[in-house]
Amino acid sequence: EEFGVKGLVPAYLDPKTQLQDLLTGVSFASGAAGYDPLTAKTANVIPMSGQLELFKECIKKIKGAVGEERAATIISKAIYIVCTGSNDISNTYFSTPFRRPHYDINGYAEFNARYANQFLQDLYGLGARRIGLYGLPPIGCVPSQRTIGGGKNRDCYEAENQLAIAYNTKLSGVIDSLKAVYTAPNTKLIFFDIYYPLLSIIQNPAKY
């Protein structure tokens, strides 16, 4: 908050959200969604494409309130955080029979990286210039997944972690490829690899 960032970013769809919230940052996230459209469909939540549509709606409201020029400045100088994908692994790939017969781990990671790439291009096309893409955590070490796939000792579900690693490799590559295309001085595209820092905390809690 000392840097001017709100402690809590309100949901765009919250009825209590005001114009000032739109001007200073809102969240379009829908819990249980993912890059894979099937993930949101099976959970009956708003898919990534739908979240983009909400962002377009938000842009129109901002333009109506402050004008085209100031709206363009607000949109281009805002920081955009994209953080999704864990549900693709735990709720779609390993928990339903729809994807595994058609994709191995690397294939499924590549499949979703294409959706991530398109999402980021669409976001850029709407005026976003400062985008942070979060990689996946060691999802197989989440308590629920250890119970499901960790055996009697409830170890980390290694198959899920291997898919998370593959995912992160592909997502990092997406950012690298987009950096080569979007080279304007005010453009910042960053990949945050959270997998190994979190794994270290899980495996060595006493250090922290």
C-alpha cells in the first residue's frame, strides 16, 4: 500500500464496486477457471475468454467517465497479473477422462500454452502493456492432492508436479516469444516462476 497499490483488489462484478475502483484496479478472476476452456465449463465459472469480455466492458466504462485519452493512459500504465492453470491440472487433466487419452503431459502443457499465448495477445490488443504471468506452484503438494495421489504417506503427487513443471516451461517460452514481438519501450512482460521457491518452503519449512 505504501507504493500506491490497494491492499485488496475488489471484484469487478461486485455490486458494491464503484467507478473509483475501476480507475484504480479491479479483479476479473473467476475461481476454478483455467487456460483450458473445459476447466471453466466443468466448474460452471467464467472462462478466460469471458473475463476478457468483462475487461472490454470495463474499458468502455472508463472511457465514458474520463475520456479516450486518459483512459488509454490508465490502461497502458496499469499492472496486469495473470495467474491461473492449477485447476487445469488438478480438476481437468487428472480428475476427468476428457484430456488424458489425447495428450501426454508435455502435449497438454503445449495445448494450454497456446491458449495462454492467445489470451496475452488479446490482453495486449486491448491496451495492456505491463503484464506479469505467474507460473504454476507445485500443485501436487497441496494437501488435497497429496491425499488423492500421494500414497499412504501423503507424499507430493509427483505426476501433477511434473505437469506443473512442463506448464511453466511452456509459459516461460510464451513470454519470451511475445517479448520478441512486442518491443515498445513501455512494454513489460514478465514471467514469475514460483514453483521452486514454494517447493523449498514445503520441503524445508524450518528454514523459513
